[in-house]
Amino acid sequence: MTLACGSGGGQGSGAEGPTTVAEVLAAVDGLQGEPRRQKLVELAEAEDRPFRLYSASSGDVVDAEVEAFTKATGVRVESYRASATDLTQRVLTENQARYADGADVLFNDYKQMLIYSAQGLLQPLPTPAAEGIDPAFVRPDWIGATMYAYVAAWNVDQVRTPPRSWPELLTQYKGRLAIFDVDYDWFATLVQDMVRQGMSEDAAVDLFRQAAQGSQLVDQHTLGANLLAAGQYPFVTSAFGYRIDVLKKTGAPVDWQPAVTPIVALPLGLGIPHTTDNPACAVLYAEWRLGDTQKLMADEFALSPTNPQYGGVLAQYPGQVLTVDEKTLTVDESRWKDLYAQVVRGTSSKVTG
């Protein structure tokens, strides 16, 4: 049976059921596995409006998630997909207007989830489904369900023996790189790590500045990956690993492994807003998405799991993955953006999609 939350044969209005995430989790406390999921389904059936997922994932990923979730639970999903910033604009506008039919689950990138958290939009989510997820991706009110891995990638026809460290790459291929113009967070994370390893910040920044001199500036990750496959340059500095994996599967002459380390990770997380009228549906979805569905997303879309038991970058490179620091995206964002803009100013030209 396929149902919208509450539109099946449940208890009607759901007025006597849980009204918060905390109450839902209390109702299933002590249950595990299929009994827990079945109890959550029962609670979901008692809720009284369609379940709405707001997601910044790509359309094909959202469609696959929705189809798999409905198949697993019987719950029909109304999904809204937009870019990360457009999604946040809608969420903030609806919250200000006290809109009653907004999201039950929010799925967006790290920076946007921090905005929701800072605005107090999300309920605490102390679910046991977070066990096994790398602690760097677990927050009190949202949890990383997958992650983007920024990786150095190369054209295998042009690079036979790739470097293994960032100083090697930046010095050996300076002036011959493709650099993305928006990845200040990747840049900041690596500079901070170099400083922790004993390098001065000025020296670390200068490595990137020298490498950028005469290199190519690219405005989109997909475009950069495609041009790499076409042989326009030997290396891109901060490709998304999953895009390179997808191209490689099609026979494109690209690779990123063995990786230039450390790898920088940017989580995509999910959270449940205070305004939801479907907390059971929301918890059901969250626990489903944080569980073995991570393997489904990895197998079908090469999206790297935040739980290393399902493979991916965290499993392949333990101890060599850095998460973008929260302060970089908030308090110090302007500083790092300005510094990165100065670094990439020396590139020879810019390619736009």
C-alpha cells in the first residue's frame, strides 16, 4: 500500500500521536531493525498530511531516493528540489511567513545546514541511526548523509605518475592546472592543514598562488571534469570525486586514485524542522536515509557515504579526510573568499559553462 502520511488507514488526524521528533524517538526507544521501522511506519500512518522532502540533491538522485523510500516504507513523498541557495531562500521565506505546508525534512549542503541550525529551524535529532557515521558529520540537529569529496584529478593520457601530496602537485604542475573559482572552502581547509604541519600561512598560500599563475580558471565542476576528460589540461585541483568516477565508468581517461592527500570533504546533511506536522514520517525518512541507503546511493550514483562501513572515501582513506571547518564557512568566510580570489587572480583565462 502506498500512502501519504495520514492518508492511509491510520488514526485520522494524529492529534494523539507524537508531535515532535523527541516524542517519536521516545515511542520507538529500545526497538531496532525491522520492528523499529514498522513502528515508525505505524506512527507515520497516523499523521495527517503529505510528507514533503526539500532537497538540493540533483534531480536524478532525488527521484531515486523518493522511489526507493516509497518502495521500502509505503510512504508517498512530495519532493521539492532546488539549488542549495534557492532552497534556503524558500525555507527562510516560508519560516518568516509561518507557512504551514513546508518541509518535513531538509537536505542540503554543509553551509546551508549551518544556516538552518543558526536560525534555530531544526529539531534535535539524537537518533541511533547516527551510530557508525563519522563524528565529523554528526551535529545535534542535523546529520551528514553523504559527502562531496574534493579531489585532485588527472587525465591519465597526460599524467603517468601522479603526485601524492599537495605540495608536490602545486609545484610540479604549476601553470598547468584547472582551478575552480568558487572552492575557497577547499583552499582554506588545505592551507589550515599545512599550517598545522608546520608551514607558515603565507608560505602555504604562496604555494597555491604560484600554481595558479598561468593556469586555467573554471566556473563549474561538471565543465571542469569534462574538459579534463577532453585533454584540455592534465590536472584539476578540486573536482568532485563522484563526477570523476562517473566519467571513468564511461571510459573517459580520468582518475583521482591513488589520491592526492589529504582529501577535503563537504557533507550534505539532513535535518527536521520544528514546523513539521509529520515528525514520524520525518524520523522514518531520516533513519532510512542514514542507514544502508548510503550503499544504494554509493552504488547507483557514486555518492560517498558518511558511514565508512558502506565504503567510499572514508573507508578507502582512513585518517586522510579533512572536513571543512565550520568557522571557515561562517565567521571567517569573507577572509577566505577574499584570499582565494587573490590567489586565482593570477590564472591566465577563465572558462565558463
